[in-house]
Amino acid sequence: MQRYYIIEALFVLLGAALLVAIIKYPKDIFFKLPLEIVKLVLSRIWDFVSFPFIILSIPLYYFAQKYNWGIAPALGRFIDWSSRDGDDEPYASAKNLNVSFEEGDKHVYIINSGQRAKELIQELLEALTQKHIINEFLFTERGNGMSILFPKHIHFYDFHLLVQHLSNELGTRNSFGIYKSEKLGYYVFQDNKTANNLIGYTNQKKLFSIYMLDDFEEQYLKLNQRLKVETGWIERLDLAELKI
């Protein structure tokens, strides 16, 4: 019987490599690797189970938007969450900082391409089932840029959705959101590494993220000082009264 020495040698080498890995990285082998395998299996099961629900949700979402049903936002979030990229996960949170969002002023500052801002906001307002009208927004030109004051009563989620929409349409680092109250101020902008995370920093230099597929009945910032948040491009701007 012919023996396949090359294949046997490969198995020996693979076994030796596995043994070395177990000795050098026992935590990864015995804890992280099994966890990743379980997550992969559960992800594939979820893909199989969720598909019929997504198919049924799409026509329901269409009618909910058309006739202004209250369930429309929840359906939209479910569809987004169910179809998201597996790599697009929320960032970890060391602590959640609650925000009394209705108490503060909300702005978006556009560094370039401010002329398109009104059109872009109007597009998204239509998708938000006419909760707001464009006349509620105050547009002020500032040199080559523009600041937009949002209505006081806008919801935490809707504000950050508009921040995200403007960033996606105008390009990275061309716009960002500003929140200012007596107790808290922060800058917030789209994370360029993921699709559904916004990141930013507060007036006390606390770094945070906001995951746009979370449930926003509670309004909070997910604090995490290990986040990689570049702040220089904002701090170089002369924001005057918009400075947090």
C-alpha cells in the first residue's frame, strides 16, 4: 500500500503547531476560540431563522411608513439590525452616561458642502414620517461652512440619525453634531470603521460611542476611554459659541 509521506508530514507539523499554540496561548485556545466557534454557529442559525421575518417585515414596513403607523421606527431598526454586517458590532461600554437630551441645544456643523445640507435633511425628514419640517431648522453660514440649529424637541435617535446621514452623504470629517446643555456638552460624528457606530467626546474629554441599532428609549452615551477618537480636526476649527 502506497504511503503518502507528505500528507503525514503535514499532519505532524500541524499537530506540533497546535501543541505550541496551546502552550503559548492557552487562554485563546481554551476560551476565546471555542467562544468564537459558538458565535459563528449561532450567527449562521440566526441568518437562517431571521430571513423569513425580514421578508415579512419589509412590506409591513412600507405600509407603516406610508400610513404613519407608530410601529414604523421599530420595524426599520429590526430590518437594519437583522441585515447588518457581522463585523459591524457595537463598541464596548465601561459606563453609560445618561443624557437629558431635551434640555440642550443641538447643532450640526458642516465644514464644506453646506449648500446641500437643506436638501439632505429634507430627504431624511420624509423618511422620518414627517415628525419635523424643514422650517424648524435654522441654517447659518459661517465662512465656507454652515451651522444648523435643530429643533429643541427633536428625539435623541432622530438627531443622531441626521448626523449620520449628513456624514455619509458629505464625506468623512466634513460634518459633526454638537450637543450643549448646562450639565453636558459633546461632539459626535460617524465612525469611519463601522457603519452603525457614532463616536465622539464630551467637554470633559470622555470618549464615547453611540450604536445606532440600540434601543433608544433610554438616551445615553457609551463611555470608553479605550476608543480611538481623533479630535484634532474639530479642535482646529474656530467654533466660537458652538464650542463645548
